[in-house]
Amino acid sequence: MNLRRLRLFLLLAEEGNFHKAAERAYLSQPALSQQIQALERELGVRLLERKPFRLTPAGEVLKEEGGRLLLEVEALKEKVRRAGWQALRFGVPENLLPDLMPLLDHLRRGLGQAVEVLEMHTPEQVKALKEGRLDYGLAGLRVEDPAIGEEPLLKVPIVVLLPESHPLAAKERVPLAALKEEPFLLLPKEALPPLHEAFMAVFRRAGFTPKVAREVARFPQAVSLVAAGVGVYLTLAPYRIFPHPGTVLKPLAEEASLQVSLIYRKNPPPPRLEEVRELLKALVL
């Protein structure tokens, strides 16, 4: 059955008037009439009476079943399109991966499309987006690049890792100012300058410059050093889901967080941008 003719017939059945249906279909009345006659010849039955306008019993059946058929055709087209889509490539910083994986899993389910996760810090994401090696990024740092679109999604708290025996370990929230005299383990500036600056801004708001015992680039190493009593360590909340013997992870009394944003190349835009944007915003509300 010719689907275009079926759509025109359903439009005519809805309007009950050749003139109105022809206007909606951007056709002349004679052209619409010819298409309906061709459909009747194809099916070998009369579908409607012209004067006065009414559907025949065969036309009533086609009206009811034809609408369902078109819905099934659209569903099939969508299924075929999705089968042909490649995985959407998302860049995610390693230190945010634990918190963001559930978000990406929900996104995969909502889109009905595979999502490939690539561990990349924000500067690497921006480079990969511009080179076409990435579709989207979940950035933990501000992006100042006119070629990159950026939309805030959620905030990840900055927390402090203390030795289990620390006097403040039992507190529900730890005032950062109370750690003013403590030795700190600090992310090296050259490892990730924007994140280093985000942590330094937290110290400035607390009114002091940290005493740096050692610079540590990797979280597992920082955990071992904190457990050994070498110092305390600012980090991000996603690590709360891991057990760290000899240490405790505590929220700060001060407001301190890292903004996570969806980033993407503006031109050409990534696949399914509107759907990705709406799904992510709905999930983080």
C-alpha cells in the first residue's frame, strides 16, 4: 500500500472535506481526488462517497487500521535508525566517574543507544571535541572556548580526607578554617591547573593558604599518605563510595563544590543534542 496515499486518505477522513484536506496537504483538490482514486484502485474497493461526503464501510476500516499502521511504520523507522547509530562518545574526568556513571547509564536507557565512556580531564575533552574524537564531555571545570557549548548540570561537593584518628574525624561537617595549621597534601598545579585553582579558591574563602606537606597527583597515593598521618587532603565527593581503611571522608562546613557541565562542539553540533540535553537536565533535577 502506498503510504503517502494512505496519509492523504487519513487526512481527508479527519477533515471530512476535500477543500480543507487539500489545503492542509498543500495540494489542489483535483490532485487530492486523483490520489484517493488511485488508492481505491490499488485496494479494489470504494473508500468514500463524494456527495454527500461519507466513508464507506471499507473506508471506516481503513481509517481505523490505517492510523495504527502508520504508528507502527514510524516505530519501525525509529528502531531501524537506532540500530544504525554508533555509540555516543562521552568524555568524563576520572575523579568524577563514580558519581557520573549512573547518570550516563540513565542516559543510555533514555536514548536507547550505546554510550561509550572515555576517561579525560576537561582540557583533553575540549581538544577531542574539536578534533571530532568525542561527541560530548562532562566537564568539571569552566571552559572558555567560543567553539564549545557549555551547559551547567550539577554540583559535586569538595570534601576533606582525614586520618581516622584525627580529632575532627567524628564531626559531621568539618570547618576548613579549623584545619589551618594542618599539613595538606595538594594536587600539583601542573597536573591540572584549573582544578588546582578551584581548590586554592576554597582555601582563600576560608581565609588561609595551606601548608603543603607534599604534592600528590593520584588519589590512591593521597589515601595512603593520609592514612599514614602525613597530611589531610581536599578531594571530590565521588570518592565517598570507596572504602579507605584508616581514613574518613568528611563534608566541609563551608559551601565548596565543583560545577559539572555538559560540553560539546557547537558546529557541527553532536548527534541527538536536544534529546541528550533534555534527558540530562531531567535526571539531575
